[in-house]
Amino acid sequence: MPLFTDSQNTTINNSNFVDQSIGPFNGSVANISVTNGQTGIDILLEASNPDAAYDSSARDYAPRCQPGTREQHIEDVVGWGAPTVGADNPLPLFWMKGLAGVGKSAIAQTCAEKLKDLGRLGAAFFFAVKVRDNAEQFFPTIAYQLSTEFPDYHDLLDQRIRRDRTILKKTMAIQFKALIAEPFQKLEKTGKGIGRRVVIIVDGLDECEKADDQSRIIKIIAASARDSATPFRWAFFSRPEPHIEASFTSDDVAQVTHKAELPVSDDANSDIELYLRSGFENILRHRNIPVTSQWPSDNDIQTLVKASKGLF
């Protein structure tokens, strides 16, 4: 009996075939594809940076907000990303700026986790000092994470990369268009859109190696937001470096961006005290010391709070 008689929607990976037929083939065959064992998504993964995800093993000890701290800032971001029914439609970009040490990454991590729980996190990229040359991995990483969330997008993206894997070596603008904007636009036109806006979090943009790349990322994303080219909201967390400030305050970007500042302020002292007390209580518990112990003393706690100078 012939091998493929009446076969439909068949995919064969990494195989060799020898035709030994001795007679005519009778039957019907439809939609058979043969690949070399590596899918487009496999190729995309190789070009991405898995360590940049909010839940990667590399971020197992990433800073996050202690319960009860930074509540207003977290609420601002999560409420913007997942607004209540009837709320005003928020601007598609959110930029939270702050000096080093004020707690931006902890807020970004906590917001990513909360938005994930709400079904509103599309992707997240956490830039890190130890991975400096990562601008070329930025959009491939975002695209890969999105492909794990949306099956129809996954299939379109897989086909697109298999047709032309050099996309992953193109400019960032071309990568964004080919990997993200065009596939989601096609899904929307064919009635397979994702049906809601999801958030993409970008933390530590100032850690990207080249200032030009940082500005370019902002401009590419802002342009898509102005044109409503994708169903995303983008939340950026960074230091207020001059070129980043200039990008977000330029007319074409400012019109689509909600801006917030995380200041160095004594207002953070109560959060810092709560964080310290909770941390020391954990130390006591792990060492089987009664939490009622007077270590550290209240004076010691206040000394540490003052020494922090509002940096959290």
C-alpha cells in the first residue's frame, strides 16, 4: 500500500526518501511539508536572549518589591497596562525614569509578574550589564516570547523565518516590521487577532551597549504605536540619560507616552524600613532564632534607613 495514500496535513522532519515504486500512484495527497529538522521558531530562539525574560533562571534572584512596598507605583503601571472596563484608553507607551538604585527593576519585575497573572503580559526584556551587546537580540527575543503566547502568530512567524532566515540579521526596523508588526496585522485582517492589548515590559534600556540603539528602539516602537500597528502597550524603565530623555520628550514620541518619575525621596523611607524588617525576620527564621529577638534594634534599623538616603 503506498505510504502517503489519502494523507493530509502531514509534516515530516529530517528525513530521506527513496522512490522504489513499481506502479502508478493512486490516491490523493494534500499539504505535505518536509523540513530539515529546524523550524523557523528554532532559528528565532538561537537569535534571542532567553536570559532576558522576567522568569528566566538567570533572574531567579532578581529584585522584586516586598509586599506592601511601592504599591502606588505598581498600581500605576498595572492599572495602565490592564485598565478597568470603562476607563479612559491609556497612551500606548509608559516611561518610568529614575536614578540608579531607586528601585526601577524591582518595580518592573513585580509588574511583569502581576500582569502575567492577569493574562496581560505579552513579553518582557530585562537588559543587563553582563550582556552588553544585546540590541540585535531585542526584537527576536520579544518575538520569540510572543510566539509562545499566541499560537496563530507562532505559525505565521515560523513560516516567515523559514522563508528568509536573514531577517534576523537585518536592521532593527526591518526586524520589528517582519517579525512583529506585519504578522500581527495579518492576523487582525484575517479575524485571528489576539482580541486584547497586552503589555511588553522593557527594563534597563540604558544598559543597552550603544546610545544610538537605545534611541532607535524607542523611535521604532513609538512609530508603531502612533500608527496602531500592533496590539501592544510598551512599558519602559530606565535612567534619565540625556539621549533617552530627548527621545521620550520629542514631539512624535511624547504624544503617545505617559511619563512617571521614581524620585530619590524620604517618602520611600517607610518602604525601606518595611523591607529591612522583613529581611531581618527571614534571617532569624532561617537560623531558628525567635522573631521576638531584639536584633537588630530599632535604632539600628533607623540608622540603616537614613544611610540609604532614599535609594531603594
